[in-house]
Amino acid sequence: MVHPRTCVIRPRGREVHTMKLRASLILCLFPLFFSVAACDDGGGGDNNPSPLTAEEQAAFDYTNFARTDPQGFATQYLYDLHQSGSDNGAYDDLMARDPVPALQLSPGLLAAARAHSRDLNENCKVLQHDSCDGTSWSDRIWSYYDGGTIAENAAMGFSTGLSVVIAWIVDSGVPSLGHRVNLLNGTYTQVGIGQAGSYWTQDFGAGGTN
């Protein structure tokens, strides 16, 4: 079952959007569950994280592929799902979309995304946006990042960057298509993507200097 949640609030004059996605019945994308030793309290910390892992890099690259060449992404990765009727309208949507600029990697958003995925994997062990210690997701991001508008996608049950990006774009069972909207939204100029075990967090922003 997919368990989505959308939140739109404007604390401190800033705009935030969240979406989360659970893997269980996302098309034919098979979850792989495992754990890592790292943990995080969900706030503060290192704003100069290590380079992306191979799968984080893949998620970053596929996100930008979908943004800058939506028709190419749809043709390569969504056509078979479209033919089987399980793409939730994603193929036609991307085929009709204009490209938007690629996202730049933000060290602050990367740190925020990784902190949350590690926190979920080690402490919460359930999918949610707020930190396990009760810190709001927006406060967590802004403890690392100085931009204005922010958004977040989250997911669990995916082992590869490609599978989680496809799941966010297909957005099965999510009437608002909020994951897809966030990922393809030209308002956002920066991103951070963090994986810990099967948990993924994708934090978006605009206007940040870090």
C-alpha cells in the first residue's frame, strides 16, 4: 500500500512542500530492506558531506534527466509501464512537458537529506517527514540550508537510484502527484539526495547559498 502525505505550510515567510512514498506496491519495483550502522538525530551537523554514493549519484542524474529531457526519460523508462497501463499517466505527462533546468547539488540539502534517511533507518524505522526526535522536517532542512522555498520527497523500500526516481515520477496511488510535481518543478534550483538502507530523502530548495 502507498501511504502519501502532502504538507504545505509557510513558516517564517518561507514556502515548503513535502511528499512521502512507501514502496510496497509501486508497480514492479521490488524493495530491498537492509540496515546501516550510521544514525543521526535529524538536526545540525556537517554541512560538507562526503561525495555522493553511486546510487545517490544515479538518483541525482536520473532526476536531472527527467527534468531536462522529459520525453527522453519517458521513452526510455516509462514506455513499458505505459503499455501495461501502470504508469499512472506519467508517460503522457512527461511527453507533453517542457524541459526545466537541471538541479544543482547543494551541500546543505545533501546533509539534510542524508541526516533524515539515516535517522529513519536507525531510529524511526518507519517512513515520515519529521525527525524521530520530533524536529519538524522544515526546521531540519533549514538547520543545514539557508534557502527560501523548500520541498521534500521521501520513500522506503528501494535499493537503486533509478527505481526510486521512477517511483516518485509514477506516483502510484497519490492523487495530487506531489512527488512528481516536486521532482519536475522548475521553481527549485538545488537538491540533495540521501539514502540509508532502503530509505530515501530528496530535499529541494531555491535561493540557497549552500
